Amino acid sequence: VDFGTSPRMSTYLLAFTVGELESIEAHSKSGVLLRAWAPAAAEQVGKLVFALSVAERALDEYEKLLGVPFPLPKIDIVSIPDFGAGAMENWGLITYRATNVLADHTSAPRDRQAVAATVVHELGHQWTGNLVTMAWWDELWLNEGFANWFEQGITERIEPHLQMLSQHVQYLSRALHFDGSPDTHAVRPSYPVISDSAISSLFDAITYDKAGAIIFMLHDFLERTKPGRFMQGMHAYLKANQYGTASGSDMWRCLGEATDMPIAQWVEPWFSQLGYPLIEVLSLSDGSAVLLQTGRFMQDLTHTQIAFNGKEGEGGDQEGNSWFVPITYITSTSEQVRVGAISSNSAFFTVPPPRKKLGGFDAAGTDWLKVNREGAGYYRVNYPPHLWERLVGVAAEPGHLSDADLANLISDAFALTFNGRLSGVILSLARALGVRTAHEDSFVSSSYESWVAMSTGLQTLLSLLSNAQQHGQRQGLTAGPGLDLVPMTCVEDLRRFVRTQVLGRCLDELLMTPPTLLGVEREREAERTAGRVNPAAESLGRTRTQLEALSPATVLYLAAAMEDTRVGLWVKRALEPCISSPGENCDLIARIPPDMRYSCLSVCAAYDESGSCWRLMRDRFLAADSADPAYRSALMAAVASAPTEQLFNESLSMTLNASIVRPQDLGSMISLLAGNPKILRGRAIVWDFAKRNYKALSAAGGGAGAPGFNSVASSVASGFASEEDAQDVEIFIALHPELNVPERIERTILGRIRSQAIWLENYGPDTCAVLEAYHA
């Protein structure tokens, strides 16, 4: 075999792939050969057409946007059945886990979106990471942060029907949640990054999502103030440093020269400091509003909020935290996005009253103000009570706040609630979202991001209250982690509140048609509206947008977690012939549309306490091959949704059998089991299992991408909420130094457990009282 001459490159980007593979190919506009490969025996090459098409168009878009040609004559993308990483950006030979590259027109919209985003992400690395490589691993964010940003923006350009930019709040919320811990790390860590473990620990939400969110914020601000200059700066950076290494300072210098702005001065604190600021909105008696930085926000009650003159940091003190904060906002009187900035912790930003004679933002006025337009900025926002009340009011009516703005508002409200700064607002926002959805012409047509944020927050609250409930009973009350007591009825009060006050009649339209007939109904609807079918409908086989396609499953999961029997009965009735005769070749599961299959199978397994549906899913899971990894993932999630402790333990025992649960899926399976809302003691059972089998879990972590004990401890133990549990985790880690759990990860886990315990002690009883009042 003869190889061409490799360009000057970093050695970690060199790869060889050997096997019996088959391929399809295409060419970019500039003549680059693109080939997509899959194992020949799996007969999966047909499911690579979509990924190859995305890669072809993305390559053209990258060359056009960056103004720098792809320097190699070819790109190969390879599907690998068992691959720990989601993908790896080897230069010209990109490897993917099968689930991240295989999709076709029959795949679920979520799966097609994941494939498109992953392909675009890895192609972005061919410029930021490969052509220009970070100087050292402490600048890993230069690779992953920009790829994260490209993943959203480039995908939006080439596959606009996927509506990736409309889903930015999910990227933002992941980063803010992770970064809200007092034991987070700076994007560019201050400690030496030398060992393998230190390098590996940087592949997290800070390096990916936080860095991407800061780049998103900077790009948004510059595009609103100096359009086109950001990409000019990126072009200069790539040209100046190609075939070499660079650091963040090189990027900021190029952007500064392109914009004639002090970019480095603005941006460096975001990368060198821990966390992010809280912006407080204060209303004045003249109707205006003032926005202030009031310190680093931490979603943690074990630490006093760090003031600007406080000290906190990794590897030393970190004094005087201050950020340059780009500000965007809209008001009740204008949809125009206003732009400004708070330059430091000693500065402020004033929003004038929208009307001179009437209204205003003060308590006597009537106007509202939404800061951080669609989550473009990397910060949290808190409002005075009367402005929160007005925002809740407009949230209930479509047309005032976009889905992204409402999702951002919900995310901030939950964070402020679990931080102890806010009370009652989340329940009011939940009711408002239910009313808003009931007003929609199409089921959850414009509220997908809002439902994701709401479902995440409500299920976190449910988990906390359930955690308290399983800590023992006394005279009809459950002993909480502190001195106060959480009523035994509180968990059911929350579930009933969500069922009646939030979901209400939102599901009625969906539940009118059995899930096995939804595909038929959509085909009929597509025929009736053939004259107005859009690209999304064309690729998905229906007239819905991507967000409309993603919404139902999200709300179904929430309904199932809140034990809404309607959804369980809806699925079980449709699958009854398969459940009654599991040995026969029943095709009803295949008739459920792919976008609903994942959620429907899990709902059925959880609802049917006889275990019949769960056993059907288990048998299908054990028999499933790797030809359809998405279908196998749906069955695995259903098996994890066991309705009883006996079946739950049977599911858990499967995780140590690599022939049943592949090492690459082990982390997902354990996380799904720990989060099973049906099993009150589920998380504790999984943790005890992990402690008993820590050697096997650690050994599995050495191959094919299994998570190892660190990841298991983070996903399972972080959900506890008592001092007793915190001490148990702490003692176990101390007794097993061979696990090599990094100190920062241990502090993060223990801090989260203790913070949640404090919240339950101080705020749980009041929350339960409010929930009880709804049903009085």
C-alpha cells in the first residue's frame, strides 16, 4: 500500500482503520473526495447516505465561511460498532460510533439531528484542532469550544429544518448547570495539565459547552455591533497559524485586529475565572431598570455566594471576579433586540422606561423586560418579584416570548430556586407553560425548548422529594436530611400538580390516535397538505417542523414520570397483541413512528406493573442485533424503565454482561436505571450495586469506552440529598484509593449531595405546603 505524504500535523491525529468495509462516496465543490465506510457484514452502508450528504455540504460551507480550503485530497468517515468516544476527528479519517453516523429517512428526527450535529462537529475540527492545533491540552477549548459552536451554526446553515439555533438553550443550560458547582474548573485551568488523568478530566461540559457558549455570546455581540468581523478574525487566525500550534491569545489578537475592539480584555476573564455572573434587575421608581453584576452565581448552598471581594479558586485564591457582560433584551413595547454591555463588576446598565407617561418597570407600572435574548449570553438573570409575575403572565400567551426566551427563563428560575433565591415562581411558570401549550394550533408546536427545560427541572424536583421520602417514615412523615420533615404526601402532590395544572389537556390531541397508527395519520395529513410540504416534512415524511417532531416524546416522558396513567394505557393498549403473545412475530412495535418509539416503549414498560410489557422489551432487547443501533437503544431504555424492584434488579444485573449491555452503553444504562422515577429506592439500589461491583465497573472502563467508576459515581451519587449519603460516598472513596477518583470530581459530587440536602431542609417544607394548597 502506498500512502501520500502527510502534512505537518500533530501525532494524536494519525489513525488507521483495518477491516472488511464497504463504502459510498461523493465529491465536494472543491474536488475533495469524501467516502463513508461501514462493516460489510452489517449491511449498513445505505444508512451512511445521510451522513455523507451532510459531510459534503458542511465541507463546502466551512471552506466558504472560513475562507481556508480543506488541505487534504480526501476525507473518510468510518462507522465503528463499539467505539467509546462519540467520534474522533483524525485528520482525513474521522471515526464514529455507529449510532452517531447511521441514519436514513426512516430514522427518528432526534437521531438524524444527532448524526448531522456530530458530523458537522468533527468536520469543524479539521480546521480548529487539526490545521491549527492547540499549543497544549490546557487550551483544549480551542478545539472543542469552536467545534461546539460550529455544531450549532453550520448545521443550521446546511440543514435549516433541524432548527439547531432554536435549541441553543439546551447547550447553554448544560454548561451553566455544570459550571454552577463551587468545584468547577476554569475553561483554561490554572493547574498544570500534565498527566493522562488531568488531560482526560478536561473532556467535560466546561471545555465543550461553556467554551462554546462564550464563543456563541461573543459572536452574537460582534454580529450585532460589527457584522462580519468575527469571521474575518477567524480567517486571519487560521491563515497565520496553519500547520502549527496556537493559543487563545492568538485567537483574541486576530479578532481584536479585525474588530478594532479590546477582545482579549473582554474575553480572557471568561476563560481564566471560575463560573459566571448573576445579573440582578432592579426597577426604579421612575420606571427604568438597572442591571448589575452581583457576583459569581453558584447553584450550591454549602458555600456562601462569592461576592466580588471574596476569594475562591482552583489552586489558589481568585479575587475580584469581574466579567465584561454583553447584554441583550426585549421589552413589552418592542420586539426589537436592544444591545448593551456591563463592562465590569463596578459598572451597571440602565434600561429606560418604554413609555414616558404610562407603564414602566417599577412596581406601579405595567411593562415587562426579558434580559438575555434567547439565551445568547452566558449568565443567569434574576428579577424583582413584580417583574417575575409579569413574565409569568406573558409566558402563558403565545406571541410574546419566543420558545427559546421562555426556556431560558425557566432554566434560570429553576437554578435560582435550587439556589434558594426564588420561591414559587417555578410552579407558576409550569402552569403558564401548560396554558400556553393549550393555546397552540399544533401540539407543543412552538414550545419544545420550554418543555425540555420544564421537564428537566420538574423531574429534578421530583427526584429530590422522592429522595427525602425514602429516608424513613415517622407518623405519616418522612425524615428529611435535616431537622425539618417533608410530608409523605408531597411526592404525590407534585405529581398531581403536574398532571392537573401543567399537562392538563395538552396531551388530548396526541392520545386520540394509537401510537401504532400515528404514522398512517401523518401520511394522510401530508397528502392533505401536499401543496405546502416543507423540507423538514419531506425528509421526515410529514408536515411537522423539527421542534414539533421532538416535542411529544419530551412531554410523554414527563407525563410518565408524574404517573399520568393515560399515557401508559395509551401505549399498552396499542401493544396488547404483542404483550399477550410475546413469542409470535408481532410487528406493532415497528409501526410506532421512530420519533415516538423510544419514549413509547419506556412508558409501556414502566406503566405495566405486571411486568408483561417489560418482559416483552427485555426479550426483544436480548434478541436485537447491531444492524439498527437506534432501535436497540430504545429497547435498552425500556428495560431500564422496570416497574418493580424485582425487575429493576434483573435489569441492573444485565449491566455486567458485556454481551448484553455493550461497554459503550454501560454508562447510559446505569444512568437510566438510577433515574428511574418508578422505583423510589432505585438510586440507592444502583449505588449499592456499584459499590459491590466497583472492580468490574473499573475494569470495564478500560475498554471500548465504558465509563469506569468515576462516571458512575458522578451520574448516580450526585442525585442523593442527605448527609448520610454524602458520608457514605466519602467513606467509600476514601477506602478505595485504587479507584483514583480525582479530588475535584469527589468534591463536586459531595457538594451537590449536601447542597441538595440543605435545600430540602430549608425549602422543601414550603414547596410541599404550596403544592398541598393547590389541591386543598
